[in-house]
Amino acid sequence: MNRKVYILEDRGLLYINGDEAKEFLQNIVTNNIENVSEDRTCFSVLLTPQGKYLYDFIIIKHKSGFLLDCEKEIIDDLYKKLNLYKLRSKVEILNLSNEFVVASLSKEKFLEIENSKDKEGSTIKFREDPIFLDPRSKELGARLIINLEKLYLSLKKLGLEVSEVHEYYNHSYHLGIPQIDTKYLQDKIFGIECNFEELNGIDFKKGCYVGQENTARIKLKDKLNKRLFAIKVLEGQINSEEITFKNKNIGKLLINNKYPFALLKLENKKFDFDIDLKCGDAKIKALKPYWF
């Protein structure tokens, strides 16, 4: 396992640079940019003003600005959205997806590298490139952000062998962390329902950001009664979004691909992961994430 590396070609990278880059991000995203440094990376989210999910990304300090590691499929939309918020700010936004690539390696391998720490978001440099323990969960391993031209030499120096990327995404799915087709969550689910607090993506102590009011209200008034869970198809075909238990609607399928996710209702903060649910003609089960 230690020697495996996954080239995440469906990740893209934006670079936010300029005199007001930190202030710009701090005003709109859910996490505290003050905590992002050469040795600390964070996970964050951009919400609608109502607190609904729009985009999630990892924020890495890079030179005088910040890299945003996000799903490549949504990168053009995210680029446009950030430019809308930019207004007259002294900020430059570049899409570096054609020059840089994201690779994922094991936590064990990361901890073999000098100066690494066993803590989510712990960041070091390897041949001048940032390499960090995933800020969402250490169980996702570490990520290397690297120029495409340097990739294979660095992997060789680290003693890594490229493996099938579906192994990585399957692992992420079983941890309850969606990374593919996140566009299907947009505007359909509150950010806090995506478990972003548990995945270190929301700082409730920082000042204002887009969607903060509703996010804080759901948290403070204890109104979190739905959550996003990975689901497993036990038999049959999914041909509906509605999820039922004993003919009662308890949720909705939001991501329907190889790694499906659904928004499910909680009963008194709890969920029975042993029960079989129905989704169209399929019998399904919700997968319990490690943190629940």
C-alpha cells in the first residue's frame, strides 16, 4: 500500500494571487484562511447566500497566493463565480489545471518524509512542491500538487508506483466523502448537511462568509436533521430519486454514479445503518461513515 500513488486527473487547480488574495477568500469561504500557511492546508466550501452547497475545495498556500484543488468538472463555473465576487479587489485568478496535477499517496508514505506530522492538513515541501495530509481526513492519505513535467521524476524519487485511480475513489466513497459529480449537490443541500463540520471544512469561530447566517443557525438551534451518506445498492436497479423505508419517504438520492450518495433524514440525531431501504426498484443500504 505504501508504494501506491494515484494520479487524480479529474482534479483541477485554480491559483488565487494578488495583494488582497487572503482577504478575498476570507470573506467568502467557510474556513479560516488565517490558518493556511506553508505548513498547514485547509478544506473549505463556497456556499450560496442561503447556506446551500456550491463548491468544495482544498486551499494550499503557494508562493504569494493560494492554490484551490477542486473537481475539474466544476472548475470553469468556480472560476466564473470567484470572478463575480472579485469586483475591484486586487486579485488575479488563474486556471492552472493544464500545468499542474494532483497525486494521492498513503499516509504511511507521507509520514516517512522529513518534517511531516501526523495531523490533518500538515504540509511540507518535496522538491519545492507542496505535499500534505488530506485536511478532511487522514484516512484519505496525502496529496502532492506538482507541475506535470516534474511528476514522474518526483514519484520515482519517492519510490511510488502509479495505481488504478478507482481504488482511491472507492476508498473515499467508503469513508463517506464524495469527490465525483459534486455538481449534483449544488443548491440542493445545506453545506452543513454535507458533513463539512466533521470534515474540518467549516470554522464556526471565524467572521462572516457567504451563507454563514443559515449555517450558524442550523448549528446553534440544533436543526441538523438530514445528512449526506454514501449508499450501497444491495439488489435491483435505481430508477428513482426517492428513498423510502416502510413506504415512508426518508430521503433523496443526489449523486447516482459508481459512488452514490443520498440525503437521508435522521431520527433524534441517529440513523439505523442496519435497515434496508428502497430506491425505485433497488434495495439499498446507507453506509456508516467512520466519524458518525
